[in-house]
Amino acid sequence: MARCESSNAYNLYMLTGATSLPYGVYFGSGQIRREVPGFSASLLTPALRAEDVPLHTHENASFVFVMSGAYHSSADGAARIKSEPMLIFNPAGTTHRDSFVRASGRFLAVSISDQSLKVALNGAVLPTAARAFASGTGFNTALRFAEECASPGTAGIATMEAMGWELLAALSGAKLWPAQDRPYGPSWIGRARELLHQRCSDSLQIGEMAQQLGVHPVYFARMFRQVFHCTPGEYRLRCRLRDALSSMRSSSLTLSEIALAAGFFDQSHFSHAFREHFGISPQAYRRQL
């Protein structure tokens, strides 16, 4: 499809109070939107300050490439607030309040169609939680993608389609397209992440994890922070909150039952962590569902 200007479609969702954003829709003012087979790409500027962005869900998987502006992200591997460029992958169904600190900056948003995601998952394993990258093959591909998206005409459609697959290839490490990324960090770091996901609701300790992985606890803690920009405990809290969000959307359990099942001490502990992370109470969020 040809280059087109966005009509600020996100305003419709703000006015109606919807908290789920469909394919190709973001909280940003559109400059350019390009539709290519399997992907929708938009160059946008933030339209809302951080305090005005609601807790929301992205229906489709996507990449967000922050080109300029201070950005607050809850993605794994991201500093809490970062002013330098970074690439973020959000799996389908991601719920967050990620936003620019101020209504200034610029970003590329690439939505992945359901069909493209299905094809990718047939040949590779993609992250199940949001991930951020400040360098690497995917980051460099996003830079080129943004430049191509800004170019006039339709000649770059095939190039952008290829870049969409290159982004997925870099993310997964599989040869979905010629590009291939190298994993960052020691070989055991992926297993550490899997352990925290599998056992986020119990009291797995750093020493126990380090023993299972065959590394010294101090080295384990240092490398974990270096790779994911948070402690193992902070990462586990994110996992618990994600599990709790899923239960709130898909079950009729009480908040107290959800809190205990996710690994929190009690409902008060859960409510405090939820509000601190998302800026809204679990009671208020559930009323929006």
C-alpha cells in the first residue's frame, strides 16, 4: 500500500474508554503509516504524558523502536526510564502503561499480523514477555526500517516486509530470514529466566537457583542484573503480576485468591505491588474489564 497519514485513530479509543488497542493502533499522533504484507508500520510522536496513559492491552504482537525522547518501559532488559534509542518487543496481549515521560519524542511502531506471528511461531520460539534491546542485529534493523518507512513512494514495501521478518529472526535467533542475532549473556541466563517463569509463585531463592544452574550466587546476581537490568526478585515480581493479570481477565476468582495463587503474601501485598507497577489498583482495573 502507499504511504498514508494517520488520522489519530487512538482518539477513538480514548473517547470510548476502551483499554484494548487493535492492530496498528497506538497512543501517538501519526506522521506516516505504511501497510505491508503481514505488518503495519507507523512513525509516531507521543500524544500523552506518562500520567495520562491508561493501563492498556495490545491485541497484536509488535515492535516499538524508541527513536528519541525519555521513555518509561516495564520490558525485560530496559532501564526504568531511558532516553537513548531502544527496541522493544511486545507479545500479543501485553498489558502495561509504558509511555513517554513527556508528550515529546518519536517512535516507530510495527504491528505483526496474526498470520505472520503464526508463521514465525511455526519455526522459532519468541519471548512470552516484553523484551528490550539497546543494540544488536534487531536494533540495527529497526534503524533501517524507520528510514525506509519515512521514504516516499511504494518502492520500499518489499524491503519493509523483509525487515519485519528480519526483526522476528533477530528476536528468536532462528533463520526466518537471512538475519540472525547472537544471544547476549552466559549460556545459563536463559535457563535462569525460564526458572523464574516456571516457579514465580513459590519462594525459590537465589542460592537455590544458582546451585541448579551451577554458578556462584554472586556471579549469578551480577550477571542477571547486567542482562535484564533488574534483580531476580524484581523479575519474579513482574512474572507474578503478569500471572495475576491473566487470572483477573480469565477467571472469577477473588482478588485475595488471585494474590495467593500468584505468590503474594496476601491481597494487601498484591494491591500495593499492582498499584506501584501499573499506577492503578487491581480493584479499579477489574472494574474496567
